[in-house]
Amino acid sequence: MLNPWIRFSLGCFLVGGCTTPQPVSLDAGAEDAGLARDSGSADGGIADGGADAGSGLDGGIGSDSGVTDGGPVVADAGQDGGISDGGLDAGTDAGFDAGFDAGFDAGFDAGFDAGSDAGFDAGPCVLGPWQTPTNVSELNSSASEGTPTLSQDQLSIYFSSSRGANPDIYSASRASRADTFSGVTLVAAVSDSTNWETAVSLSPNELELYVVTGPGPPGIRRIWRATRPSRAGGWSALVQVTAFDLGGGGEHTGSLSVDGLAAYFSNFVGAVATIYQATRPSLGSAFGAPSALTGAVNDGSALDFYPAIFDDGLAIAFTSDRAGSSGSDLYFATRASRSSAFGTPTRSAALSGSATDADEQCWVSNDGLDIYFTSNRSGSMGGPDIYRSSRSCL
């Protein structure tokens, strides 16, 4: 497999304690299809004590089979109760903290306790197999698209596209999850016509945008960050996240934990990419020094990159070209607690294409039922395209 930092130029685009819930586990039945969540996780376990202290989450962030109607982290009840009205739109740190703590706790608990997690109250949910991926054609073009990252309610999406002179960051939106995306628009504030913006990641609260930018091949690109005072506000200019600069061949974005206090990303050195984690004590603080994830997630001799952490922190999805892959594929791994190492990853055969395909750069919904990723498989409209798959609670 080609180094992802030159893959684009060669036509294969790389745009680029606590209350512990029941662990997400792999069912012996079928690859990653058996990821399971505990019946109590939605109401009482996914956000831990550290999350409570750092962001005001009320020990109730969870995911459920009813997430479409009210279960994402930015569920209607929680959003109206505090994320938007309680402080985010006020645009200040004080307003955000007050609104997030008071409004989010009240709104989120009220919404979930009212019945949006009724499916989980009935018993454990074992997630079924991934369905055949479909091309999200309304976002794709004859150029290359990649690194999709969505809001928690899945109504907004950001991605990288080379439909312009260079790869830049674009966004689109939709009225409901049943609708197609529309209004693909260049995010000018974080796109530079002289550089390549090859990857993007949106924070769960939608107030931070992490972008990989720098000169085109063979240039080295780093992770930069833009902010905005509210979800209705405009993005600031990009500022480099120097804590993520680990030298080597550059970095690649990944994802943030649901409380925004942990960031997962990759660093490239030659033909090896390693997944790192960095933490911060509060949303307004700088990230500390990153450390490589322990356990079997990092192969040590392969490209392991674009990590997507699940909301409970007990499962992770990422891209790898390790032995056993067909091209580069999507892998899933789990752990017993947030302080534990991840176990042996499982390759998702259902999401993998042919031996020459690059299936990578994924975003996973907070309930684990939807995944968006990049692939150059047969049926793509030009270069690599954005694909989507889903699964249900068995």
C-alpha cells in the first residue's frame, strides 16, 4: 500500500474514575457485527467522573436504538435543554459552561429517561452486521472526496474534496436523517488555495474543527484547529495544534471523545502510522503531550490511522493496512475500561472492498449504528468517494 501522504497524487486519495458501563464487546458470531452495549449505559454509565468534571456531562451520555428520534448526543431534548439555548449560542465560556452543565444535564436526562432509550431498558443490545455500503452520491463528484465527519445529530457533514484547484474542506446539511444532504459549500475560513486541506474532524459539541493542512506532496501536513462561539457562528482562522506535532511525515486527524477531553489522531513515519491519544483537563485548555495507544491497535509495522472513538470510550474503529488486509481496511477493537488497553482488532469484512481498494477514514455515530467512510471501490464516481453503511439492534 502506498504511503497515504502521496496516495492522492497517484490517484488514490487520502485526504491527507468513573462509572464503568458494560463493556462494548465483540460477539463471537461475526467480526465486528457483535459490538454490544449495556442496557444501563444510556442512563447511567457512559460518561464517567472525569467527563462530569471536565464538561458537565451527567453520567448519562449513551446511545440507543431510538437514537434517530432523540438519542444522539445532541438529541432534541438535550439540545433545547441547554446545548443551544443554555449557553452555546451565547458564545461565551461562562455561558457555555453554565448552559452545558445545567441545560444538558436536565435536557439530556429528561429526554432519555422519558423513553428514548426504551430499547436499552428492555435488555442488552447486540448490534447486527453492517449492511452493504452505499455511495453518498449527493456529496461526491468526479474528483476525490474523503474524511467525512458528522455532527452528533447527523444533520451536518464536513469533508475534504479536490473538486477545486486543491483539496479543501466542504460542508453540507440536511433536515433529517431520512433526507439526502444538500448545499455542498466550501468552508472558506479553513480552506487555503495554496495548501492542501486533506482531512477534517468535527468536535462533538460542533465548536471545534480540526483540519490537516500543508503543502501538497511531498510536503508535510499538520493538524490545525478552528473554533466558533456557537453552532450558528462562523469559523475562526486556523491555528496549529502544536501539541500534536510529533515530527516525522505529518499527522492525520481522527476524533474526539464525547466530552471533548481526549483526542485521537495518527502520526506518520515512513510507511508506519501510529495512533496517539492526547488529553486536556477542560474544553478551554490546551492538550497535553500525546502518547501512543497501548495494546494491539498499533501494529508497529503498518499504517494504523484515522481512529474513531465510540462515545463510551470502550470501542474504536480505525484504518489499517496490516497483514490480513485487502488494501487498507476498517478495523474495530474494544477494551474493558477507559484505562485499559484495546484488545486485538477485528477486520470488518462487510465494509471491505476488493484487494486493491482503500477503505478508510471512518466516522461512527454515537449509537454505533451508522458509519461513513472513504473508499475507491468499484462504483465510485471519480476518485475515492464517501460511502455509508448501517446496522440495527438485533
